[in-house]
Amino acid sequence: SQKIEQNSEALNIQEGKTATLTCNYTNYSPAYLQWYRQDPGRGPVFLLLIRENEKEKRKERLKVTFDTTLKQSLFHITASQPADSATYLCALDNTGTASKLTFGTGTRLQVTL
Amino acid sequence: NAGVTQTPKFQVLKTGQSMTLQCAQDMNHNSMYWYRQDPGMGLRLIYYSASEGTTDKGEVPNGYNVSRLNKREFSLRLESAAPSQTSVYFCASSEGLAGGHFGPGTRLTVL
């Protein structure tokens, strides 16, 4: 069966360090993979989209990698700040349209001073 | 630009009651979606609409109906609410590869 796995345990990291979150998937051949941020009581906010033929994508302090051989995406936040504390969701689409998304359960990131 | 708006924000229903969740977007997006989010389950797609006049089932459509009233509005109806439908409901819209825009959510409790 199709599965998207994100570490359900919270990731605690010190301010200034690089946070790395993992998204693994099985039985998907996604053309696109997306990352979202969700704060408590709010809807997810889109961060980055990476295509299957892209190895890496960057946006300010964020970096996403996409390894279709390992069936894994890594999401990095460099120079972490307490304001980065949130739950981060990966989502992928099996239809090639980047629209009909299936979401992972998310990993909670806590950045402390 | 309000983005995606949802009403109501909170709702409590008794088993068997019906209600409609409203969603509107002002970004001229073609695609709209309804998700539910439950603890430990992540976001699950209930229904989506690729364009005005079309709707399609997602992963968990049972017990729900939708209407794409026009390009802006996409409503979700619970005909006979059940406790298993207690959840947070999110509406979203998207266009191309720009990522999804989510509304603030509706917190529904069915007693």
C-alpha cells in the first residue's frame, strides 16, 4: 500500500543550528513533492515544491532535496530560529499534476534559545 | 486579498444533524479541495474540484457531498453527521505548481 512517513517524534534543536526533517514514501512515483508549515490552530502554509528531476531546491534559509531512488525528501532549515517552531508536512502527488496531494502526518520542530 | 475563507470556524452537531461548510477563494484558482485532519492521521482528501463544474472523490468521501457553486465557492455537506466525522476541516485552492492555499479550518464536533 502507499505510505508517506515522517518522524512522528518532535525534533528539538538549538537556535542557530540546522534542522533536518525527513519524508520517506513507498509505492508512489511522484512527479512533485511539496513541503508545508502548519502552526497550531491554523491551516498549512505552502513552502516549497520540488520536481522529480530536481535534486535540490532552495528558498532563503530553506533547502529541500528529493531522491527518487531512495524515495526520500529531506527538508533543511539553516540558522534555525524560535519562530521556525511548527509542524512541517510533506505532501506528494501521484497524478503528475501537483494538485491531488497526499500528506504525511508531519514532524513537529521545536527551536529553543 | 482574503485568500481562502471558511465558515463557520466552530460547529457542534448532534448525531444525525446536517450542515454545510462553506469555502470561498478570491485568487481565481481553478482547483479547490476539502481535507479533514485528525490526530495521528494527517490531512486526508475528502473531495476535490479540478475546475468549475467538476468534482471528484478523494481518499475519504463517504458521508460527504460537495458542490462547486462557481469558480470561487466550494461547499462540503454532511447529510447525517456521525461522531466519526468529528475533525478539523480545511478547504484549499491551487493553481498549477504554485502550491496549495489553505483556509483557517472549521472545527467540527459531532456528539
